Amino acid sequence: MKFSIISSLATLALMTFLLGFTKGKDKNEWTDLLDKDLTKWSFYLGYNFKATYDGSVPRDEHGDSILPVGYKNFNNVFSIVKENNDLVLKVN
């Protein structure tokens, strides 16, 4: 009986502790994901394909695999434009 009470109290304490971490924004509060500098976004771009891309890994003139562009906004593929006072994500 004593173990059961201690176990129940420990479980209750753990649940209270974990619920403390779930506090956050009100479910109805809106979070804007677009700003003029796209600071809430991370980019990963694959290969810089040529018009003749056939689905295989692109290779250079020596036959070596070309690395993907990676984590950068190469040639501003993603940008923000303003239309009717709203920010709009533009993908080129």
C-alpha cells in the first residue's frame, strides 16, 4: 500500500513536470512564417540541373559526381514579394 501511494505520487509529479513543458502559445495564435529575409526558413537545394538532365547524378567533364548546391539560397531561388500588403513566397 505504501509503495502504491509513493508510486502514484511520483507518477503525478512526473506528469505535472512534463505538462509544464507543454505550455506555449495559445492554439489560436498565428505564427507568421514569412518575413522579408526568410529568417524562419532553411534551404536545401539539390543539383543545379542542365536542360538535358536525364534523372542520373550529374557529372562534370571528367565524369566525377557534382555535389548538390546544399544549404544556401542559390541564385535567390526563394524570395519574398509584397502583393496587396501581404508577403508572398516566390519560387523561381
